[in-house]
Amino acid sequence: MALVAEHDFWFAVGASWQLEALAAFDSPRPLTVWLKLDSGMHRLGLDVDSFRAAHARLSALPQVERIVLMTHLARADELDSERTHEQAATFARAIDGLEGETSVCNSPALLGWPDVRSDWVRPGLMLYGANPLPEASEITARLRPVMPMQSKVIAERWSEAGEPVGYGARFVAKSRTRVGVVALGYADGYPQFAPNGTPVLIDGQPGGLIGRVSMDMLTVDLTAHPQAGIGSVVALWGTAAPLSALAPRWGVSAYQLPGGGQRGARGCEA
């Protein structure tokens, strides 16, 4: 709590022990508290009765200047599920008559549920320009990638027909193939098992990945790119290859990619 006050953090209260810690803290400055309701996510937050009781107690604390009422949606990316409307109704019932701004919407709620709105929003994946919904729509088409991943060719060689490239011989040349080695790999957040043919841009022209991705290198097919060579720029994702289009090819979630490997894309989800 001392660090919260020192840095003027806004913080969430979603459990009784947090409420007790706040009540016992003599803050040198007024605090902003985000009070969290468990409306159906069943991960963090208070039930309706505890939520309303906590709001009353927070409102009486001299160290609390502002309360934001929040919840989190569990299935907003499932547009055929009524769970989002059920959670919104639970939240509306819990905050009835209470003072405070509200915060409900994550990325899929903002894009897919126009009748579910709040004062504050907490987008995550859409901040990277990726679509969090299973299908594209007119509104998701307006998203623009903000995070290109690219590197350069650092070596090139010819592989004859029948010769493998890289670990596990996952790619075997069917004809004489010009191979470009790119300085980027799974340690940089690019999926290790991205399949052969995954689209890339080589000096702005469409190309494809070949062979298994290594820790800090991967290989692309330069055969149809006579102008390309050492120093050529290879774009792995971005405008030409959106994350939401690549992720299904790789059998992963788009959320895993922008943050670099395992870290994933996070906004202020909470």
C-alpha cells in the first residue's frame, strides 16, 4: 500500500483481504480504487452482496477519493453465447444506485457487442491491430497492425533437389532452391513450428517460410526473388500478414504472439 500511495497507482480490490489492507492503511494521499465484481468469470472479484457492501465501506473511508466499478467478461469472443448479456445484467444489478464510473469492455466486447458499454474500457489484443473475434467484420477490418516483425537475410545458398533444410528435415527441396537465412527465430517470439509456406514478405514481395524455425534463425525461399540477397528485409508479420490470419495456421492464439512468445498480448484486462 505504501508503494501504491507513493506512485499514485490505481488498483483493483476484488477480495476481502484487500479491502482490509486498504482500510488499515493511513494513506498520505487520496486513492483511486477499482472495485471488482465477479459477474460470471469466476476468477477474481466479489459476489453481488459483498460488492455492494464493499462499495459502502470504501465510500466511507477518508483515504478513498474515487471508486470505479468494474467486472470482466468471460465469453465476449463467442458472439453466439448469451453469457455476455447475462454478465452485463448481473453487473447492472450490482451497481444499481451506486456512485462511480464503470469499466466492463475488453477487446471482443468493444468490437462484437455494441449494446454492452461502459465509461472505461480495457482493450488488449486489438491494441496491436489484431482481431480478437473468430470472424472478420466491417468494424474489425478497420484494425491496423501496429507491430511489424521483420529482420534481414544474413546468408544464402542453393540446395539441390532432394536436399533437406534445417532441423528435422521438415523441408526437402523438390527442385533446385535458393535458400535465404534470416536473423530471427523462436527466441524472438516467432513460432518454432510455423509450417512450410507460411507467408512472409521479401523486400516487399510475397514469399514463404521453409524449414523449421531455429532459436535465432529461420529460412525462406529466395528462388523466385532474384533481386533479394544478403541484407534483404524479410517481414514476418504486420500489414501483409496479420496476426489473426497467421495464428490459426500455427495452431496458436493470436494473444500469444505480440508480447513475444509466452508473454502474450495484454492490455489492462484484470
